[in-house]
Amino acid sequence: MSPGDAGNATGFLLPTGFRVECGHAPSRPLRRVRRRCGAWRIWPRRYWNRDHAGITLRFIPAYGLVANPRGGSVMKFWKIGMPLVAFAVLQGCASGYTSFYKATPDATSEAIAERRAAPPPETPIVERLAPDDPQKILAAYAKRGYVMIGTSEFNSGHNESEASAIKQGQVVKADLVLIMNPQYTGSVTTSMPLTTPTTSTSYTSGTATAYGPGGTVNAYGSGTTTTYGTQTTYIPITINRSNYAAVYFVKQKYTLGAFARDLSDSERQDLQTNQGAVITIIVDDTPAFRADVLPGDIIFAVAGQKVGNVASFYRLLGEHKGQITELTLLRHGQKIEKTIQLNN
């Protein structure tokens, strides 16, 4: 893992005797620590434990949490199924799903509230899918009435929790969160420093003789000197990296329930006109669906008014929403008239 690639654990239990050192904060023995936005928070005194001079945990900003055993072997402990040997990689305050969220252009909170079909749920629907052609995915969800309001896409060297994607969906008031299956992109080998205390002790002894009127006196003495230092060992680690992505949708209300595009150059040549709009998607259970308007139909008029392009098609629908309206369309060279009750 690169120095800037933080993990995502929010807290974990420590064995008796662990200490935490953070900046200039005093080192205290404790049982549980939690990181909040780059700072350590020491939990209430009921979680503290007596100091058995076991291991010191030191937070190094570039590398995370490093365990320093005092005269003991390297400790091992676990978090969400991953063995953390001699260090714990901690998660930042925000997950990748939050940090790399990008809203769809014009998907403001006001615009979303205006066109959504119902108030946002407390918890969005969650679906999972293998990565595929984005346009194909969006078309499939559009057919069900969902429109995209934003995405999260990023590469990470640690496991990203789906709960983070769901939480981001709640923040943006999504009706549905589509979580793409992570795709492995390769491994990175690096090393992490393990710093351990060292001590060396020297022993001295001596004698002295004092002479005086009363005779001589012999004195004997000894002493020890302890020198403290540190030793750093670099532990190799391999980080598996993957691409992560999520798409956030809201269910939209529709006047007609049809997506359209402008005529292509070849279609203009075949029809001998520049005017019209081609239906591409019909949304389930909408006026267009119930009236049997089909993908591939070419709309020429709405309520007798010519459709010049897609923009004019949507404008005319907006002018007649809530009304019974005539659609003039062409299907396989045959002109068809449809009478449709549009939604508000």
C-alpha cells in the first residue's frame, strides 16, 4: 500500500498493555482506540487498563499505526478478516464512495426533488452487477423508470465496505444504489517500518581504601548503566488493488414515458426530412407503455404540432401534460395516430 493509501477500519480492540502515542498527547494504557478525522480519541476511563509494559502503538501519519513490542515477539490481531501483523492500517474519515462521488450534470437537489416519483426512502434499494457497457446499464434502468444522479469510481488497495456506498446513497437521497462488483487491477509490493525499543546494560564495580588515625577502612561498590534506543525493521507487504464503482439512481415521474434521440443523417435521407424524433426507450407502466408506443417509432407531431427534434418533442409534451393528446408517428413506413392520456 502506498503511504497515502489509508485503510478503512474505524476502531479495534488492543491486547492488555498496549499504549497509544499520538503527536504530543500523553501515552496512556488502554483497551480500545478510535481514529476520527486524523486525530486519535482515547475512549472513557472504563476502557483503560493497567500498564503491563507490553507493547507501544505509535501513529506515524505516512504509514498508519506501528506496533512496538518491548522485548517480546511481533503481535498479531485481526480486523474484518484481514491479519494485521505488527501494524494496523486505518481508514480515513470518508470512504472512496464518498470522496470520489460525482453528481450528474444538472442533478441539483432542487431538480431531483422536482422530478422524482416519490419521497426518498430511508434506505435505498441495493443491487449488484458485474461491470458492463455503461450505456447498456443506464438504458436497462431507464426502462424501469430510474435515472442516474451520480456515480462513485475509484481504485483502492483495501476492501471497501458496501455499507459506505449505501450511506452515500442516503446522503444524496437516492432511491436505488447499484454497486458494481470490484475488479482486481494488480498488486503493489511495498514495506512498512516496525520500530522496536532496544536496551543495553553495563555493569561496573570497584573498591576503595581509606586511611586514618584509627586504621584503614575498605569500601566495596557496584553499579549498572542502561542505555535505551530503537531499532527499525522493514516488513514487506503486498497490497491487492481493485476498481470500485457505484451508480446512484432516483425513480422519475414521466409525462409520456419515452426517451428519444434526433434523426441520424441516414434516417434523414431515407425519410427525406430533417424533422422528427426517434423513440429509443419506453419506460414500464407509463402512458407510452400502455399506448404501445415502441422503440424505433419516429414521432412527427404532438397534438398536431410538428416535432423538429428531441428538444421540441419534450417541450411539446410539457405543454400538454395532463391532457389527452394525439401523437403522430411512423412505424416501418406506416403512419400511425395514437391518442394518449399524458401524466402531469
